[in-house]
Amino acid sequence: MSRYSVSPLDLTGLKTISLHDRPGKVKIADFAKPYREGALLDTLPHILAANSFRAVIQAMRDAKSAGKPIMWAMGGHVIKCGLAPVLSDLMRRGYATSFSMNGSASIHDFEIAISGSTSEDVESVLPDGRFGSAEETGLEMNDAIRLGDNVGLGMGEALSNLAAQGQHAAYSLLAAAHDAKVPVTVHVAIGTDTPHTHPAADPGAIGRATHRDFRLFCALVKQLNQGGVYINAGSAVIMPEVFLKALSAVRNLGFPVANFTTVNFDFLQHYRPRANVIERPHAHAGGHGYSITGHHELMIPLLAMSLIETGK
């Protein structure tokens, strides 16, 4: 016999209902379908994240049709995953009207443009201090920033100008945006990026150039009102913080920014993107925010394929 003072509950009197009378949240009409060529989006189930994915596709198509901006902000992992050609193609098709990068994204893309490779093995070079000491990256990026600052350019445009001259420019998002005259902004915090440790680093030029880009970014955010789309891909801290400050500054100056769509693409959903990109921008302002979780190297090509197929 059990030593417990509480006996198991007697369930013989429990009332049941027919399965046919019970509402169900999942119905066979919502199920996924086998893939058909040219109908990728139609094969997805009408359930949970698949519905969010559809909503993002529709928002981007609507923005393109209405001539509204589709802003892409990104961290370095998006570039490291080899997605610049996909993003460049979306730009040419009208599904990207500007690009904003944190420092690491600009470094990886710049290195691709000039050397065709990027992303060093940090663990193997950190012990002897060789991490981040690439001469060409540090020298050429800092020279581009300084020269651009001398003529009033932001960091993104200055780096794009030089990337476009690189031997492997065909694989560079900076170079593609340069050729298309699509705005690129780069947002850095001093000390977060390897070129800041190079002897050629000019902190005054870096600060002025990235602040100039922040003001350009504000001008781009201003255009999101009534139908624009803002996508944060793979930046967990810098770009979500920059976006929220820019949005507040624009509204503070009296410009309405409401009823637009925000999206966060990442393989982990972090606090700042959720709060600063998905939730806070739409408080009392309308619009929608969507979180799409998955590896960039899978989700962004899937997004591109879906946009291309549904745009036929």
C-alpha cells in the first residue's frame, strides 16, 4: 500500500465530447502539399511560421508594387554564408532598395571583393595576436573611409566605391549596390571591428563617416511610412539599436512612420531584434512584425525563390 496521504483521483465520472463536435486548430485543408515546380509557396502548410513567411512575401510584393522601400539590414553572418549574389539579384528585381550593415558585414563583403575569400579561423590566430591583422583589409578600408570622409561620403558609399574596383567585385554586395546606385549604410562602434586596430585607422573619419550614414539611414527609415518593409537579418545588437534610434529621431522631427512591416530573420531569436524590430516600432502605430527563425543560408534563398515564383 502507498504511504502517501493523497490517493489518485477517480476519473470514472469525467465527461467526454465527440471528436466531431470538438473544434480543431489544425485541419487537412491547411496541410502542406507535395512540391510542384513554380509553386513553392503554395506547397507550404497554412500553419504557424509558414503563414508568417507568406505574410512577409506579400508585404514585400505589395511594397514593390506601391513603390515603397524594402530596407535590408544585416550582420556579418549573412555575407559569410555566401548570400551576396542572392541579395544582389533581389535588389535588381526591386525587392531591396537599400542595404545597411554592421561593421562585420562590411568587412566580410569588402574582403570578398578584393580577395575572393573571408572569415579567418579566429581560434588558430588569436593566441599569437594575428587575429584581425590582415594588412589589405585594415589599410584599404581605412583609406577608403578617410578619402570618402574628405569629400563628405558616408562609410557605406566610400567602401562601395572601392569594392566595385575589386578583382572579385561580381560577388560583392557593396559593389553590386554601387553599380545600381542603391544606398548602402555602415554602422560601427569603435573597437568592434578589426580595421579599428590597424595603424591607418582614423577615429575621426570613422566616426564622421558612420554618423553620416546614420543620418542617411534616418532618411531611408522616414520613407517606410504606409507600406514599407524593414528586414533585419542576422544582427542581434547593432542594427536593432540603430533602427530604433533612427525611428525615434524621425518621429521626433515630425515625420509619421506607421503601418509598415518589420521582419527579423535569424537562426536564434534574440531580445533586441524582438523588442526593437518586431514589437516596439508598431506600438500605437499599426503595421506588423514577423520573426522567421532558420539558418540564413536556407531561409534567404527560400525567400528569394518564393518572391521570384510568385512574381511571375
